[in-house]
Amino acid sequence: VTLAFADSLSKLSMLQSITLDGCIITSDGLKAIGNLCISLKELSLSKCSGVTDEALSFLVSKHRDLRKLDITCCRKITDVSIASIANSCRSLTSLKMESCTLVSSEAYILIGQKCHYLEELDLTDNEIDDEGLESISRCLRLSSLKLGICLNITDRGVAYVGMCCSKLKELDLYRFVIQM
């Protein structure tokens, strides 16, 4: 996904959803999507190589009405991207960020503080801890929460979610190890 490719998308003025899963993305290409795809509501970058904090932060700052974002396995992003997402995209209903291994536990506190419209959150194989889950439990609209292979959470953290997220219909605790 280059600048030239993104430029060709700009001709599609009604384009609201882009799925680029598995693509190689340049920073210029992602920034151009931010500038040129003015109606964007859903973006999937799952398993895309080349997604950086700088480019993703730029894109989300341009698309404050983004509703769904999938950054699964975007292995270069850090807390910088999560802070940009939480501060810019307050209307997100779905955030999938499985295996974003450079994101620290502190970033999840920000998600809980700022992203109150989340209905779907996939944190599989991340560094979230009980404090992060306590913050995430403020997302009262959550209906799906995936916490598989999150090794830093205990039953105490899951209890926060259980006490506060009354709309929860799906809770994925794949390979959850009870720690007391």
C-alpha cells in the first residue's frame, strides 16, 4: 500500500470501509489514506507489516469518527498509537488489537478512560493486567471481550469486568490461568 495506491482510493468518495489485512504498508501510504479517504468509518490492518506509530497516529487524528479498527498483529505499534487512538477515536465501537506485543499495560488504562462506546474489544495475547481490566470495565457497552493468553490478569481483574459490564455476551479467556 503506497501513496499511489492510496491516491487511487481517493476517487471513491463514498468509501467507508477498507480491509488491508496482510498487506505491506508504507508510512506514506497509510498517511495518504488518512488524508484522502474522507468518509472512512472502518479500517482493518490485521497482520500488516509496515504500520508504524507515526503513520497510524496521523491516520486516526484525521478520522475521529472511526467506528471499527483492527490492528491485530501490527507488531511495531506501541503506547503512542494506543494513546492516539484513545484520544482521537472516542466513538470506536470495535477495537481488535491481538498480539500487539510492544503495547504496555498502561495503555489499557487510557482505553478504559476514553473509549466508552466500545462494544467489542480483542486484547488476546497482550500485556494487560488487573489495573487495565479495572479501567476497561468502564466500557459499559462491551458485549465481547477477548483476553486469551493474557498472562498478567487474575480472577480479580476478570471480576471487575463481571461487576461492571452487564451487556457482556462473550468473554474469551483462552488459556487463562487462575492466579490468586
